[in-house]
Amino acid sequence: MTTEQPIRWGIIGPGTIAKTFADGIAHSRTGRLEAIATRNPDKPGLAEAFAGARIIHGYDALLADPDIDAVYIATPHTGHAEWAIKAIRAGKNVLVEKPIALSAYDADAIFHEAKKAGVFAGEAYMYRLHPQTAKLLELVKARAVGDIRIIRSSFGFNMGSFRADHRLFANEMAGGGILDVGGYPVSMVRMIAGAVDGKSFAEPEKVAGAAHLGQSGVDEWASAVLKFPNGIVAEVSCSIMAGQDNVLRIIGSEGRIEVKDFWFAAGHKGGTGRIDIIRGDKVETIEVPEDRWLYSFEVDAAGEAIRQGKKEFDAPGMGWADSLGNLRVMDQWRASVGLEYSIEKATSRVANIAGGKVVAGNAVPKRQIPGIAKPASVVALGFEFFPNFASASLTLDAFYEAGGNLFDTAYVYGGGKTEAIFGDWHRSRNVPREEIVLIGKGAHSPLCYPDMIARQLDQSLERLKTDYVDAYFMHRDNLDVPVAEFVDAMDAEVRRGRIRGIFGGSNWTRERMDEAAAYAGKNGKQAPGALSNNFSLAEMLDPIWAGCVAASDDEWKEWLRSRQIPNFAWSSQGRGFFTDRAGRNKHDDEEIVRVWYSDRNFVRRDRAIELAQKLGRHPIHIALAYVIAQPFPVIPLIGPRTIAELEDSLSALDIALTGEQVKWLEAYGRSGRRRISPPPFG
């Protein structure tokens, strides 16, 4: 695309903000409004509101139009992620009205799609591209009021009364103030806090919020306090039922800066912006005259980025990391006030993020696990880190759609939240239970007793919305209890039909496993048929958590080879040891240093790096391939937090290491397990 060619814009959703953006296109230097998509093409006034644009019936039709280069998504909040991803998959560049998505998890999925497709994706905070914002940043960096200490920013208005038919009061439309206008003050204070340190933005180390939730369950007025690592404290507020002064106040050691309606800058059609610098009784007003239309700046910033082949805005526009950080703050703000929209719950969120039906795929290979009748994917998905159903469902959907059907849950994960999320997921997606291989775990310390197995399994099955698990593990061992009592308790659940496959120990020793098998054989019980210990190319030197057991050394490998007992291996990729977080001269991460740093492990890491370079992959891919390539069944448990991380892990499944490569990676005969300690300080 040459610089002379205009960017041909299409707009999805013909509302008020779409008309404003269309005006921005009309007064831009780079863009032309080509078409507007609507589900109601006969709506009066469309042709007048979007003069010169073709009116297209249906959003999909616009995405299929070859004469559209970029799409502006102006649907209600709940449609942003779906239509952004659909547009990206259609090969279109996208600019999405704020908020780009309901949560940082959804936004991350959008950016991941844009990265794969090689297209531009941006979030439309138009004030960020205006000259007034550039002037404000200049003043902050020049220390016009000394050291910045407090920032106060608000965006609030009063709708007057509750209106059940208005989107701002509709819980199912993600109404309320935080998502609609709260992102403006949050994005501003993050930008200013970052500018103090010479960065594009800063992330708060603490977010604490409060809100009034009205009769429909949305926030009608809300505030939050953000504490930044550089000492700055920011107070932000928003409202739809309380008129606020909407003044940005930047308070420093020598005065303060005030800007009224900072997001409006010099006005939609141009004008003069004002920045007041107040030092004691003196007020200095800096005027920022600008005759260009407000929205034309973001149109041109996006247009120039597209022309140059960039995938995101340059600062001070909202780049990907900036947008994700902004939404993470709003996620924390919402969580602290207990605000979850009905559209985020399993009863309403029944499709994948692109609005499609969740259907099983076949990209992930499957294997037959001894003791389990169903074929299971070669890796299992664990997901104890997600805060709610909406965030977890993204990864669950993507794993299942890739062909994964093996899921790892436990009674203690998230205080039961993980099990409940999984139950809601497979029910809401209508996933046949017979297609799922489900792992359950219970009897974690300190409640590691035989009588807890049945009690906790009662609750687990209720949460999981099923009447059985395919594999069950005691989450810890209790050496004060005879192993026979544990075998009896698990065997009883097999006979009840609540364990329809294998059971065994997670973090059990070889000796206890052998003792349990011997007891079962003598007494007509089902013997433990599975293990869930750590197994990795890097040998665990020190337990990550109390009671953890690793099965990666030579003695364990021989035991696993001779018995062919499947090991469902946790932390199979070394918890960051095979990434840039680790290194002989890196000692910032206490856990990585304590658990993994040894001469032998670094030799193995070096070899993983070398092999990865030869194969055009990453060391962490080699680490996962190593686990799968063992001459005994090892099933890695992976715990990706985003779709990007999931797809990255699954990309390693096509690496088939030879036996010679496995032995070479293990680096037999090298420096042994001598621990590497951090260099002395001082």
C-alpha cells in the first residue's frame, strides 16, 4: 500500500460513536469511509449520517468486502472481541472502540489473532493522539510542578434516573461506568505515572476499588486507588448517575496541573485546549489551539501505522501492552467491588470468543493411557490460575477445539472454583462426557486422611457436574497413616463407580507406591495405577511446595520404565527455567534459583537451547518434547494462562525426539547435581 492510497474504512455498528468516528475519517489525511455495516439497512437517516458510504446489510458482508482495508468496531462492548477477531480472521486491520474487550483475557486473544494474521489492531482512546496530550506529557517530564505525588482523574455524568431500556444500565450489555468511561482516567494516570520514569505507561502494584451497584447490578458510581512502584498514588472515579467535575489533577511537590475534560481536548471539531499550572496563588494557562477534528488524529495514527506495516499504535497511542495493562486494572477494580456481568457467566457465554459453537478438533494427538479406556490427548490442561468462568473458558475452548480432551482438576484449586468452572464449561458447551478424560485430586495436606477421599469427592463431582472421574490422585501422602487405608478408600470409590479408570498418588514416593501395590495384590483390591509427580528435563533440587516429590532422576526413570506406570507430570517445562527468566547470571527469581539451579540442569538447558536453534524452535518446546519422548508413559500437565501460551505449548507436539537426542539432552556423566548459588552481594 503506497502512502498516496487512502485507507478504506468500514464501520460495524452505526451508532452515535460511529458517526463521530466517520466525521474523523472525513477530516483525516489518510482515510476514506468506504462502507458501513448494519443489521437494519432501512433505518431512517443512515445515508445522511454516513454520507458517501455504501450501506451494507450485515456485518459479515462487510468483512467479506475486498474494498475494505480497515474496520472500526463500534458495536456495544459485548460485541467488541467477537467482531474484532472475525475481522482479523478476514484479513482486516481493526480499530476497536474502547474498551477493546470486556477483560484483559479477551483483549489478549484479540492481539494474539492480530499477531498471527499480521494485521493492525488498536484500541480507540482518541485523546491519546491529540497534541494537548503530547503537551501535557512534555510538562510532566519537564517537572513543571516538581515531583509528581498524587494524580486525581474522573469521568462521570448523571443519567438522572434508572432506565431499564438503556445499555448503560443493562448488566447483560456490560453497562455501568467502569467499562464505559472508567478506562479514560485509568489510562491517563497510568500514562502520567509512566512518563515520570521516562516510560510510555506504568503498571500499578496495587489496585483497590469501591462502587455502588444499582438495581441492575452495574456500577452507577465507582472509585479506585492505584499505587505505583515509583510512589505515585492515583485516585480515579467514574459514574453514570453522578455528575462530576471531570478535572484531571496532577499534584506535585511544587504545585499542580489541572485539565478540564482531558479526553475532549480541544473539542470534536477543533478549538483551543487549556492546561492550567497552579503554583500557590499563581495560575499559568497554557493554550493548545488546534483546528483539526479530535477523532481525525486517531484515524491518521492508525492509517500511518497500517501503511508502515505496524501492528499497533506507537505511544502515546494505546499499544497492545498498554491496552492489556489498562484492562487488568479495570479487571481488578471490578473484582474488588464484586462486579461480574451476566454475559460473562456460563449461562450466557455459551459460544467461543468469536461467537461460534465449540467443536472438538483433532490437531492434538491422542494416546492410550494404561488403565483408561478412552484415548486421551498427549498433554493435560490445568487451569487453576483463572479468576472466573469468562477468562478460563477462553483456554478451555481453545484446548478442546485443538483436540485436547484431558483435563486436570483438584479439590483445593481456587477453593473449588476450578472444579466449578470446569463443570460449567462442559455443560454450557454440551461437550459429551464420554469424550472427556477428567482427572480429580483430593486429600491435600493438612486433610490427608482416608475418610476425606469420599467426602471431598462428593463435593468435587457436584462442582464438576458429573458422576465420575477417569483418574483420581491423592494430592499428598501422609506417612502416619498405613497405606492400606488409603488403598481401601480409593478402591471403594472404584467399586461405587465414581472412579472409572485409574487412581494413585500425587507426590508419592516409590516405596509407598510399591507398598500400596503389594497390599492391593494380596487383598483383592485395585492397585494404584498412576502417579502425578514432577517430571522435567531439569531435575527439581528443592521442593517447590511442601510435600512435593520429583520423579526426574535416574532411579525414578528406571522405576517408571520397569513398571510402565503413567506419570501425570506437573511443572513439566521447569516453571520458567527454559525461558529467559533463568540464566547463570540471573538470580532475581528466588524460586527458579532455589529449585532448579545446578550444574547438571544448566548443561541440559544449554543443550536444549542448542537443539532448539537447530530445529528452529524454543528451548521450552524441547523441554516439553523431552517429557513426551520417554520410554514410559509421561503425560505433561500444562497450565497456560492465555490462548497464546496454550498454542505455543501445543506447537511442541510435532517435535519427535529420538532416543539418542533424549540421552544427549540428559547429559549423562556431566557435572552432577552440584547446586549453583548466587554470587555474593557487596
